[in-house]
Amino acid sequence: MANGKQKKGAAKKKGSVAAARGSVVAGKQTPWGTIAAVVGIVLLAAGVFGYYYVASSDQRAQRDREEAAASFAPSENNPDPSGKIEGVVKQEYVGGAHVLPTERVAYDKTPPFGGPHDGFWAACNGVVYPQAVRTENMVHSLEHGAVWVAYDPDRIKGEALEQLKLRVEGEPFMMMSPYPGLDSPISLQSWGHQLKLDSVEDERIDQFIAALRRNPNTYPEIGASCDALGPGMFDPDNPPAFNAEPPGPDAKPMDYQGSEGAADESMGTQLPQQQSESSTPSEG
């Protein structure tokens, strides 16, 4: 009888131990819900990082292009480095001749990069104009040291257009606009200089900008502003439209000395919105 009781007790004890072990195992089950949540967070973070990495790749590539072109910045020993850029066309122009907003100039180049111009300059503080702008205003901005990026809207579009914008948008003394009928996909202008190109990938775009944007050796109105003048003068939100028609017989010639009543260099010097961070505005 004792042996029977012992066996019965042992069996009961063994069952209790097994039950306890089962309880412990049950308590240590894999936390699949937690793992799934952690994996989800990791994947989300990776997705966000990947998106911004890809989205910023164009900006990184542009920084690389600018660094590669930095050697084209002007110096005392090399006042106009654009001479080393293949394809740059140079022409001497005298600044200061102004025409009225209703007048046109018979420019000798397309797009023009010097000569008589409207008394009001186009805003050139990193503005990307979605529509073509009156040429006479754009030329005035070149006299202030700006670089004008013109492009054929029929050939530069989509990703190419976005890549071109990276050179201009928000950059001081830069402006960009479509130029209908342009004889090349891209044309860069600074005062007295022009470069026509086929591709937004061309490294000469950044070289031209490095060499000629605000190069004090190449433009007439040193220290002039690129800020917007505002409604009634030049409003970047409502700029005067480009005229694709050939200039008529009343257009002003390239040697024109200026129109009576056109805005002169005293125009706008009291306007606070003209003040730039690096210079006192002047008008030429």
C-alpha cells in the first residue's frame, strides 16, 4: 500500500512539474506583435531615408558640379576666366543707354547680352520665370552682373528643366526664363558674354556662372542691385511679356544713346526693397 501511495504521489508531483514547465514555456512565447512593430518602424525609417536620399541626389550632384567649376572664379591674375571656356562669344558693349517701357531695341544677338535696355531691370535674385520676359528688361539685369539662363521650352522640359533650375533658383544674381524660338536648347548670357549649349549636363554651364556672375571685371554697374523694383516698375509676379515679333522700323539701334524720360540711375534709390545684403543699389 505504501508503495502504491508513493507511486501515486510521485506521479502527481511529476504532473505538477510538467504543468509548471508548460506554464513557463507559455509565458515565454515569441512576441510576434512586438517584433512586427519594430520591423515596421525600421522599414518606415529606411523608406523615409531612402526617399530623401534619392530626392536630394540632384542637389548633391549640383554641389559637385559647382565645386568642380570653382577653379573658373575670377582672380587678379585671371580677371576673365571665361576665355578658357570653349564656345564663349564675347562682344564689347557700352552700358547706360535706357529706353522706355514702350520701346524696343534692334538687338544684334539672340538672345542679346548687351546694348540699350529698359530703365527698369528684371529681378535677378534667383528668379525662375515660368513665362518668357521682355528682353529689354532682362538685358538691364546683365548690366548689374547677373547671369541669364535662357532655354528653348520645346526642347528643355521635365527632368532637364528641373536640373537647369537648380543652377538658378534662389541664387543671387541669377535669373532664368524660356526664350521661344531659341536656336539652341540652352543659352547663357552675362554682360558682353554668351554661351550656347545642347545639354543640361554640360559642365560649361557651371563654369560660365563661376567665371561671370558678378565678375567685377566684365560688367558696367558694379554694386548694382538685383532685387525686384515692384509694381509700376518691374514686378516679377507680373513681368512684361516677351515679344516674339521682329523689331519694327522704329526700334532703337545698338548705338542708341537713350530716350528722354526713361528711368535713370537715380530711379529707385530710395526704395528699401532694393537694398541687397552685399551692396548699395545703383542703377545704370
